[in-house]
Amino acid sequence: MAGAKSVKISRMRAWQRMLSGRRLDLLDPSPLDVEITDIAHGLSRVARWNGQTAGDHAFSVAQHSLLVEQIFSRVEPDASPEQRMTALLHDAPEYVIGDMISPFKAVVGGGYKAIEARLQAAVHLRFSLPATMPAPLKAQIKRADQIAAFFEATRLAGFTESEAVRFFGRPRGIDPQGLDISPRPTQNVQKDFLERFFALDGARGGTQEL
């Protein structure tokens, strides 16, 4: 019985077919199977906060990613295009594994984190970014991520300000004026995400193409 069970598990499908035609192995992802069009398509259709946000549209991970890069660029005005691209792609693995809220991530434990890390490394390598994010840059992007979460929580997800401060900290020195916080249609966000990616890629002399 044990042998039969192990054979069954080994034959389980661990890949996902993408609209680009790529077949991405979730357990052993290859950078060659990562496409920015798949990332933009997937992230623009994954809802933040499990969809529990105000507005006529879901606030997608793609829009959150644009917001984080926008905040990161304000906090770190001297950041390079490569660093800004890293901020834009900070949640890229969620195009295949979805956006799991932090409380559930804590319950699931290390297995989820390991898969997420392998996918993130594959994404980075695909777009000529360091496979492992340097610690200072990781901290800077995390700060921008928490600032974005504060504004999303208080403006869209029903958190009180005191709750948001408790979980995400107070966004000191950041004026929300001009930040992209209002949920927008999927196709618009997908288009904006791709345009921002290619603008950053062009600014660093990249050669990515649709």
C-alpha cells in the first residue's frame, strides 16, 4: 500500500499551463517558462484581501504591485530601474499560487514559503534580476509594501486606522495624494502593469519583448 501511495503522489500534476503556451512547474520552475504577459494576466485577476474590498472592481495584486512600485519610487527616488522593476515584481509568484492572506500563510508554514521563493527566483532570473534580493533592497520594498497595505486596509478593506497601524505601521512621510488606490477594471490594470514593466526594462537598456 505504501508503495502504491508513493507512486500515486509522484504522478500528481505539479505544473500549470499558461495562456502563452508555457508549462510552468510549480515545484521546480524554470526561468524559461516565465513570461511577463502571463504574470500581468494572472496578477490582474488575483484579488487582494480575498476580494473583501470596496468598489465595483477587485483590487488586484497587479494594481497593488503598481502601487508598491509607485511608493517605493517616492521613498527611494534614486533607485535604479532594476530596483524599481524588482519592486514591481515583488509579488510575481502570486500569478500562479494566488494571494494568500498573512494569517493563513502563518498557518500553512514553510512549504508555501519554499514554493514562493523558488518561483520568485525563477522570475528574477528570467528578467536578469538577482535570484536572491539583497537585504537592504528587500527591506526598502517591504517598507513600501507595508505602506501600500496600510492605505489599502483603511481605504478599501474596512480596517480602522488603529488596526492598520497595529499590523502595518504608520506610513510616515507619505502623502496618499496621487497614489493608485481606487480599484480599476482588470484589462486597464493589466495594460498598465505591462506598460510599466516595459518602461522600466527600457530604462535599464533591456530587450524584453511582447
